[in-house]
Amino acid sequence: MSMTPTAEQPLAGLKIVEMSTMITCSLAAMMMRAQGAEVVKVEPVLMGDPMRYIGSQKNGQSALFHNCNRGKRSLAIDLKHENGVEAVKRLAGEADILLNNYRPGVMDKLGLGSDILRAANPRLINVAVTGFGTIGPLAHRPAYDHVIQGISGLTGMQGGTDPETGDSYDFIKMLICDKVTAYTVAQAATAALVARAATGEGQHIDISMLHACLAFMWPDGMMHFTLLDDDAIDLPPMSETYQTINTKDGAIAASALTDQHWDAILKLLGREDLKDNPIFASLPARMANIGEVMKILKDGALNLTVDEVMHAFEAADIPSAPCERRSTVTANEQVQAIGALETYVTENLGRLTAPTPPALFNAAPTSLAEPSPGHGQHSRAIMEELGFDVDTVEDMAQKGALLCA
């Protein structure tokens, strides 16, 4: 790896230490790895990151772990051992960014608190990720994605309103809070790098999953709870428009906003009689009556094919695309055209498909076709790089304080 930043690899030469389990810090560190940084993942000796064993897997390593840890090196070490703590201190001493997602106070108890690490390396950017924050009644509680979905209001938004029982609750069926937090972590860490370039000093950053997900949901999901004065006009939520247009051989996602869009839609559906209906007269009228409008659109194309609807929508310049199944999205021509996915082979997982990094610096094609590390795969090499002699490394391995895979 080049040690000099380039337009295509702006983080080349930077060193990141990731002390985490599961997704938030793992995905954030991998995003920065895709932009050129070197990442050392510090894992427990006995099990490593539990994400290794969740979901689809091969040879004892999961696709989920691979999708969050490509291109990293793994150091599996016991942090209760004095040399475990010393190794992390040495890593932090030469690192640019250290990420952890331990509960508040854990790093301090280990002797690896932010003040200690940053006193030894003032340029270090120390990012601490928690579930609920560092203060408050839930600060020391464990948190996972679906827990944060619940407390942030996302489950209430997905469930909608049951006419008999009131509000109902449902989960977004993927780890959205973990991933939103990961993007927040990556953005904050790189923003701190910009500040360091001006000041020469690193800093400590706290990020909670709860706060990150509230901020993520708020622009549209909480717009009805933003304007607090009594004269604010409350219209149906934008989510009412999130309905597929069903055809006889598939479905289409579309966003029709202008009067010209709706003129074309009503003609396609054979409902030009509705042109003079007040609810179709303008965008505000359509939004105020969005439930009725979407019902006409959703059900009106059942006798048409996806190709017929798409042909009409393209002619009218209506934002739209066919709905893909997860099993078919990799074959989509547009997905293939932008190079969003790459298929390659690794020794442990064999042939696999994963996303390419989405940021195209200098409009250059990108790739992260690298393996994810085995548990403790690089322990011995990293310890020797940190200045531990061979006998010490071997003694730690024999005592179970270091896993050298």
C-alpha cells in the first residue's frame, strides 16, 4: 500500500486501530480502508468478533464479517494481559485514528482511556461509539441495532397505525442503525483529520447510535414533529408515497411529482377522466390526498407489463425503475454499468460478490477486492512490528494471551 495520499486514495498512509465487535466501527474502518488507510482490528483471543459467526458462512467465517472487514489485519490479544494493554498503547502511539465501541468507562478500566492515549500521541483522533451515549439512565446498558430502532422511533414509523389497537411496531429488516452510525463515525473521523491538518492536534469524539439514528431519521421521518407552532399545516407523510406500482409481471418504484407526470400516468391508466378531479389538480392537492392518489396508481397498472409502464414513464421523464429482488439485483444492467459490485476469490471464502467503494475519487474506478482477516491471522507479525521480541510473543501465545493463527 502506498504511504502517500493520492486523489484516488486520500487516506493512504494513515493508520487506524479498530477495537470493536459487530458492525458500527468495523464498517466505518473498512470504509476508510477503501480510501487507502491501513487498519488493524484488535479482537479478543477466545472468540474474536462475534460477527464472524453470524449468518451465511463458509469455513467458519461469515459473509457479514467479510462485508465489514475487508482489507484489514487482525490482532487477537488478551487486553487483561499487561502486554495486551502495552501492545494497544504502542499501536495507538503510531496511529492516526482509534475506534472503539465499548460501553462507557471500559477503556478507562483497561488503562486505555482517551486521556492516556492522547497524552502519548497528541495527534490521535480517538472515537468512542456507544449505544445510548455517555450520560443518562441507559448510558451503561448494552445496545444492538434493533434496540436502537425501537427507542429512536423507527419501529413506530415502520409499523404505522392499526385502526383497532393504535400504533403498531415493526423493524426495518436490516441493520440500519449500525450502518448509519458507521457512516457517522467515518465522516466525523475524517472531519477531525481536516481539523488536525490545521491545528496539529487530534481530539476525542463521542458518538452514540441513538443520537446518530435520530439525526438520520429526523429530516423526513420526524418533519411532523419539527414545526411546533399551532398554525403549522400538517399534511400526510411522504412515506404514503412509498408504494410500489404493481403490474401483471412485476412492480415499479416511481416518484411522480409534476402535473405533466400525472397527465402521462392518467393517460397510461386510461383514467383521463380524473384530470379535472380536484385531488389531481396540483402537487399540494395530490399530497393532501396522497392515500387516494396512490391507490389509483398502485392498482391501475395490474393489466400492464413492467415494460409497458416503464416505456411510458421514460417518455414522460418520470423518475422510476423496476423493483428488483435481492436475487436479481446483481444482474441489473445499471448496477453492472456503474461497477457497483465486484466478484473475486479469496482463499477462505472462495468465490464471492461484494460492493466496490461508492466514492469515485477523480472519477476513477474503485475496488476493495481483498480478503477479510482470519481470527488472529496477523498477530505475530503485528507484535513483532511493535517491537515485542520473539520469546515474548511465543510466551503470550503459549499462555493463551495471544492467538497466532
